[in-house]
Amino acid sequence: MEEQKVKQDQIKIGANIRRIRKARGLGQTELSSKLQLAGADVTREALVKMERGIQHISASQLRALRDVLSTTYEELLKETP
């Protein structure tokens, strides 16, 4: 069964990832390394695309982002103006 992808539309997941990442004092390279150590296949280039909203995010990547950034799904999925 193919893993479900999360499409970014009204909810700007990428902007939320970037905001939380910066609040934690993490660079893109550091976050992508931590995600890979957590078992998520996320390169720095993929993270850049996610933050820009041009790449879909898989459910397992979203879960890894939640865990590595020590945040909640609510924060990641918060609607941004």
C-alpha cells in the first residue's frame, strides 16, 4: 500500500516547519540529518522544497518532523494567514 501524501494548500505546513525549526535554533542541514537519524528519508534539498510548499510531505515524514522538532501535529498543521 502506498503511503499517503499531505498536500499543502490553505495550511502552509512548510511555513510552519520553517518557523518551528528556526525557533529551535536548527539549520536545514542539521534538521535533515536529525530526520535521517530518526529513519525519515529527508535530504536538505527535500526539506527546502517542503518549506517552500512545492513538495508533498508523507505521513511518516510528518511524524518524524513532529518527533524531531518536539512539537505537535496541531502546530505543524496550524493555519497561517
